[in-house]
Amino acid sequence: MSIHLIIGASGLVGEHLVRAASDVGFEAIGTYHSYSVPGMQRLDIRSRTEVQSLIAKVRPGVVYLPASLANVDYCELHPEEWYATNVIGVHNVVQVANDVAAKLVYFSSDYIFDGKAGPYREDDPANPICEYGRQKLIAEHYVALHARDYLIVRTTVVYGWERQGKNFIYRLLNALKSDRTLRVPIDQIGNPTYAPNLAQAVVELALSDARGVYHVVGPERVNRYEFACEAASVFGLDSNLIQAVATSELGQPAPRPLNAGMVLEKAAGRLTIPLMGYREGLRAMASDRRLAR
């Protein structure tokens, strides 16, 4: 039976990939770097030696690479530090995955676009406006040029229960439960994507003959403020604590692509698993408390 290796399984997407691969009968092995998880193996993808040792031992049929440093503001201010993981780390995984003839599934973002004319299709020209987007695009190019068998999965606004509690909805719920006011941008538009649903769809694509770039996102675009208000409603919390603001009022170091999001059509044409809209996804999250931590 083919082994599925998930590099970055301590994160939101990674932990759901472990579950999704296991649910369809594969042995799923996860790694972590700084956030320790029992039962997972520690891996620093900046080290070619560590990557080579683990992949040579595991000999996976599929390698998923959701691991990245995704704090876009920190990345803007410390680009060299982030580059070592987001670009050099990807180089290491590509080269070693080739050695064992594994299919590589690399996760990218709509931050490779400038956010002037979304939603974007797979073949629309990239034009990142922040350092994080530039690093993801460089990594994409390396995967496309050097990986022998690969998928590049672009996704965005991923939410759901997770160990680290870092995604937008998790932070929103924590703030509202504590009666804290939260300022949320009304001019950032994207496709909210429910993590367990995303993971199931990506595993299905990985097991198919799909190759190249696929946008795998929720089918509906919405601004962050409306998304936050819907989450408050679904979870029975006070939406009056959510303040709509322009992104420019937040003083963030990294520019954001505003009119962003992606077109799902290409992936939807291959998948048997439907991608959930944000209302359905939020209801699924609210009802599936077993995933909460």
C-alpha cells in the first residue's frame, strides 16, 4: 500500500490531509517542525539531509507539502528568514521526492495575484504584491520546472478546527467568546475554504492522473467582514463586536490582494467531492465538535 507523507501535518491543512488520506485507506505519516505533535516525526525542510533521510526511509508514493511560514506581515519584514523555508525548503523536498518517484502535491495561494481582477483562473498571469506571494510564486516555478510528477494546489481563506488555533475563524470565535471587538476588512474578497473538505478534494486529485495547477477553493467569493458575520451567526455569537474597516486602516506591513479569490471550474470538473460554500462549511464546522481542540 502506498504511503502518503504529509510535510507540515501540525498545521491546519496538514492535519486534515492526514485524516483524509487515512480515511480512504492509506498509511498517512505526518511531520511537524516547531509545533510538536505526538505520533508525528520532526522535520526541518531547510535541511536537505533531514528531508533525504526521512523520504528515503518512508519511500512515500505521494508527498503533500502544505508546510510554509505563512505570517505574511512577518515575511514582509524578514524575507530572508522566510525564504529559507518557503523556497529553499521546497527545493529540498522536490529533489528528494524525485529520487523516490513520489508524486508531489505543493500548496500555494491566491497571494501570487495582485488582487485587481479576481477571481483568477489557473492560467491568469501572476503578479504578487507582497513578499509572501513572491516566495510562493518562486516555489511554484521550481516545482513546475523540476518535479517529475506534481500538482500545484492553490487555495485561500482556509478555516476549520485545528491544533494551533491560528486560522481566521478560530481567532474570530475566540475574540467573540471573550467579548472582544474585532476589526475585520470589508474590502478583502476571497473564497473561504473548509479545511476537511479541501483535504478530501486534494487527496482525490492526488490519486487521479491530474497534473499541473489546480485551484481548490470554496465556490463562493465573499468579503472577510460578511464571512465573519456569518460565522458569528452560525456559532451564536454577537456580530455587533465585529467592526468593518478598510484594509488600509489596519496598518499591516504586507500589501494584500483585495479583489482576489479563484475560479474552481477546472478542479470541479475532475472531482466527485463537491467543494462547500462558506455557509455550508461553517455549519459543518459548528456541528463537528469532535475536531475542536
